[in-house]
Amino acid sequence: MVFMQGSDWQREGTRISLELQTRGWPPCALQYYHKLVCISLTFRAPCKFEFFFFTKDSKSRTISNDHIHYPLQAWGGQMPLDVVYPFTMCRLGAAWRLVKCPAKPLELLHHWNTEEGTGAGEYVRNGRAAMEYSPGTERLPEDDWCLALPVMTQDRDTGDTRNQRLLAEGLNSEDLRLLGGYARSLHRGGYASFAAHLQDAPCQRRQNRILQGDQFVGLSDGRVGVSLQHLHPLEMLETQNRP
């Protein structure tokens, strides 16, 4: 999320794209709903950045995208400022770099790009689709969702050996132990984590089923797409700049 204060979002998007190009990235694509998409296939794994440009209104204490509601439909295009501010701290990557994160990350993820009529954001919808498809003997409740446990969606890279292992073997008790341990460690350090979310009933239900031997429950909706490694960047983007 990029917060603008008087600057033109297209000019700022161009600046970011040029900066990435100096680091070996191809040009990014400016999309009409104030979004910049950047993809590089030159690293060990495909990398994709999505930048959304918003404006802050201190008087109304909201964050908006001009007259475009996407991806803030859940808030009518006017997301409360306290979802993002004051920032919390996150750890990023193997080097555990410090980065700023939203004040209410779970609320942001839950409502991001909400689909009309469902009341659920895209990450929640992906999780629910996987719950419904679960090939185990008994499906989880259709309204369950757990962002703390992996879900293989169509946009995942099936050429990545880690994802291949996940699709072939599913999750097991050791995976759950590691995920829980990482979350608790982050929480103890004062960083944003899924420690509390893992204790929510839907997350507990899926974990219990995995511990009972149903390692694929809630893992995939059965429609996992092709690997990004086999696509040209232009094939992965809608690059039309609309007025």
C-alpha cells in the first residue's frame, strides 16, 4: 500500500517502476484502478509486487482510492484509518528484516477485495473454496476460514519444489508444530503474528483434522493453476490502461 499526499499516482508508479528497472526488473504495468504490478522471472523463484495507491484523509480518518472502491469494497471505498495506523512491526524473510505492518492485519486480510453478496475478502474466499473441496471423509464447515494455514490457490507456483511437496504430502503434525512455534516466537517478540488466530475455532478444527491424519483437508480447491515459470509476464497481466 502506497499512501499519497498530493502526488500523482501514475507518476509515482512510474518512479517505482524505473527504480526497479535499475535493479534488473522489467517495466511494471500501471493498471486503471490505481494499481502497479511488477513481475520478474530472473530470480530463483518468480517474484511479483502489487502496489495499491491510496490517499489519507485525516479529517474523516479514512483511507480511500478516489472514486474507485476496489479493493476496499467492504468499507464502501473508505477504510477506517485505524485498520492501518499506528503501524505494527513485522519480520520479513530469512534475514528477519524489520518492516512496517498494518495495525489490524487480520481485519485487513479478511476484508481485502470483498465480493458483493459474500461479505468475504479474496483470501477468505480462497480458504473457504479449499474447505468445500476437501477430499477427506468429512468436510469442514463451509464458512470456515483460517489464514494462518497454507492454501494452494490457482496463482501459486506449482514449479516450486516446496509447493510440489505440499501438494504431494499435505500438512502433518511437524508442519503444525513449526507454524505454531514461529507464530508464538513472533508474538513474544512484539511482532505481528497469527498466534491468536491459530487458536480460533476454524483454525483449530483444521489442525485437529490434520492431526487425525487428514493431511489434505482445506489445502486446495482442486484447480491449482500452471506454474508462473512457464508464462511470459505479459500473459499474466491485464495491462490495459483505462481512463
